[in-house]
Amino acid sequence: MLSQKQDIVRSEIAQGTGADIDLEVDRTGIQTSLKIWFADLQRTRSPIVELLPTGLRRIRAMLTFGNFAAPTIRQMMQADEEEVKLARALITSVSQNADVKIDEDQSLDDWTISEKGISIQAEKSGLEDRFDDDNLISICHELVTPILGAMAELYGYDSTVPPSEVDGMGAKLEGAVTMAVVRRRERNPRNRLLCIQLHGEICQICGMDARAKYGDAGGIIEVHHLQPLSQTDQPRAYDPQSDLIPVCPSCHRAVHTRKPVPWTPDEIKARLTANG
């Protein structure tokens, strides 16, 4: 049951959104649900997603707002064009796996938040065992994380996930006593989430499917910026559809063996082909 899966849900959503997450079990309805929000905003001021089993083989994620979330909503209404674009793309990605409804019959392409907030509902059906760990992780990844991730983007929530956990290229120095968390928009974990949802988790250089090869130890895919961050003079918006690709750790390391300009994915592919 959902009440026994709180740690899984919290961990998956925190990693995907780059935000500290809190949740509670709600047993007031016919079926037990989980209500999930941003911990630092507290439930009363935060966007809230309720994860609710419906029927026998369906589960629904519903977005609402806390009773005192007006300041949060006003800040979200001031989001810039880049943040709005990524938030809409995250909600659109939900529609690939579930039926999505946005209040007042707004469309996926141009929905906006009003002073009352916004209501979004996503329902996935045909689930044989909704509470199996693997299924629940998929549900978090496909429904809850993109919805809360979109809200985090509009709010301007800085990632609390270290860069090493976002793209696999960070490193800890041996003997270091502490590791600082660097908050950088270009390492936004929500870009990583959307890249994987758009392109999948198969390496676009060598074709390795890590989850098929390693099973539950296969969540190792990394995200590569086609235009290296080190080569940009100014911060710029990244389009996860065209600027980012998923790659396995080996290919990612190979790409970055040439400095200051990394090898291109096609150049690494050519070397793989040449060497059999």
C-alpha cells in the first residue's frame, strides 16, 4: 500500500525535482492516498500533489495548492519565458503516459497560472500492481515528478541536488571534509528529467540499455550537453529536446577525454565502429 512506500516516493521525487520533499498519508477517502509538497514551503504555502489509487488498476496525480499559497502563486506568475517553457514541456511529457486534464480547459501548449493557481490531473490506467516498487517508481517518474518539477521551475526553486548526482560528471576530492552544494541552473535536474523522458535511457552513442543489462542497478544513464557548458560565455537556456542527449557513463567519459573541446557523439561513434 502507498502508506508503506513513503521512502521510495520521497526519494524518487526529490531526485527528479531537485527539491526537498515532504509528504503525509491521507486516509480520509475511500482509498489511502499520499499528499506531497515542497518541504521548505510547508504544506500550507506549497503546490501539493495527491497520489491517489482509483478503481482497481488506475492511479491519479492531482495538483492543488495549500490554503495560504497566494504568495507562492504570485511568484510563480512572474516566471520568465525559459521557466514557463520548461514547465509546459514537463507537463506535456506527462501526457505521454497518462490522461491529463488542466482546469478551465486549458491546453498543454499554452496553459498559464492564475491568482487561484492551477489544477492539473493526470491518471494512468492498466496497472496490474500499482504498489509494486518498480511500478511505483515509474509512476513517480512519469506523473508526480514532472508535475512538481514544473511547479518548482515556475517558482524558481534552486536545486538542492549536488551536480555530481545530476549529470555524473562532478567529483569529490579525496580527503575532503565537506562538499559544497553548487546551485547552477545549467545543471538543473529538471532538464535531466525531461531529457530522459524525451529520449529514453538508452545511450545515444553506443546504444547500451543499462536497465536491461543491469536490472535494478541500471539507473546510471547520464545527460550530455551537446554544446559544452565550459564553452559558453554567458548562461543560456537549454532545450532538452535538442541540446541534451542520454549517454552511458563510459561514453560520457570518452567524450570528455579531449579538452578543452570534447569529442562529438558522432566522433566517438566512429571510433567505436572502427575498433569493432
